[in-house]
Amino acid sequence: MKEVCLPFTDLKDNEIAEVEIRISERKRVLKYRIESFALAPPEKKKPGTNEKINLLREMIKAYDPDWELIQILDSNEGSNYVQLLYRYKK
């Protein structure tokens, strides 16, 4: 098993969700985390596409190296946040 799909239907901006999965006989723990990151402070105008991409690159580079990026999730309409799904490497 390499991937796990769990629907998160009510995760709000700026919330963190952590999921831990235990696989019985192999005693392996898989850890996943969804984090929200602000693309711009609420009082500032929304950044353009290139600015968003550059901000996102910097957020991913600066994140804890023990976690690997799995997916960039769709933001809520009009949101200033982007949600990233990470999996723990160790």
C-alpha cells in the first residue's frame, strides 16, 4: 500500500489535520498532515499567479525535511490560503 485516500470535507483555512494509520501485522505507522498556508495577508491584494507559484515554492522548500509533499489541494473559492498534503518520511 503506497497511498491512502481520505475525504476532508470541512477543513477550514488555516487549520491543520493530522492522520495516523496503523497497519496491523506489519506494525507500520503512516503519518499524513494537511497544512494551510497564507498566500498573502488578508489586508493585502491577492498575489498574481507567478507570485503565488514563487511563494508556494518557498513554503515547500522551507518545510520540515522529515515530511514529503504529496499533493497541493484546491483552495476554497476566494481563499487566500493553499492547503498542502504531506507524508512523514521516517
